[in-house]
Amino acid sequence: MNGDCCAEPVAGPVVDARVLRHAWTALGPLRCGDWPAPYSLQSPHREETLAVLDEVLAGVYLAVDAEGRLRWLGKAHRDGGIGARLRDHLRHLERARVFTGVFVVEADPFSPGT
């Protein structure tokens, strides 16, 4: 770590042959999880994934396509959780066709607003 700012990057999961870094620092003290957790949005896992993500009330999500390319980066803090937000996205046929996976960093839903 240098004295200027932040800890040195720590390697995380690979998306599209690129390594995610600093995911745990992006939310600072608001984060609950560690590295982004990967979930499948492909059949037959889509409904199971959305049900699990209904319990994640706040966080950042990265939707990827079949090649692992980032297609959408978003955040959610709502009743129904990230699962509800993803269902909104999946109502758009193009997104429903393209989104095959999602990485999620959970945040503390009870943290104070900034």
C-alpha cells in the first residue's frame, strides 16, 4: 500500500478475460459481501437466481452476456431487491436474450444515505 490513497489492487474474479479489481472498495463500509458473486441468468437457473436476488435488498450488479462481456452495470436499493430490478430489465426482450449471467456485490440496505 502506498501512502497516497488506496490499497494495492487485489485480483478478483475474471470477466471477459479481465480481472475485476477493487470491487470490495467500491462500496467501502457499505458493502456486505466480498468479491462479486456470480449467478446464472440462463434457463433453467434464471428463476432460481432471481428468487435468491430478491433477498439482496441493496447492491451493485454487473450483467454479462454469454462471452462474459459486461452489458449492464447498475445498482439497486429497493423492496424486492436486485431480483426485482433485474426482472425490470428482463422485460426488454433484447436484454432478456443477451443477459446470461450477473455478478452481485451486496451492500448494507440500512446504511445512511449520502
